[in-house]
Amino acid sequence: MRSEDTTAPAATITPYQDGPLLVRGDFALVTPDGRAIDARRGTVALCRCGKSALKPFCDGTHKAIGFRAGTDREA
């Protein structure tokens, strides 16, 4: 969100350190071909490690496999 933008975003995405992406707010999840994925709630944790048995949702596997997110973030 740019500093001059005064409207609240419809959704926020928070990458947790070495964990999932937490999505909160008004959002839609869809497959690559456009079919809706039922998120069932206003906050979901999306897999970032690629090993979840519940993709696209996080099932905690990142902890078991020692997933580490990249550390070369832009400022």
C-alpha cells in the first residue's frame, strides 16, 4: 500500500518467518484454471514450503522438514 493511499486493503498477507503466508480479510482463492477453492474462513495459512498434504493450506510440515525462507529480502 502506498503512503498516499488512505483506503484499507481488502486483504493482508503476512509471511511468517520460516512458515506459512497468513492471509486475512476479504479474499478469494482460485486454482490456476479459475475454479474457486473454499477457504471457509476469513483467515487462512497458505503453505510456503511446498510439502503440505493440504495444499494450498499449511499443515505444519514446514516445522518437521526444517523449512527456511530466503534471507535475501529487499529493503
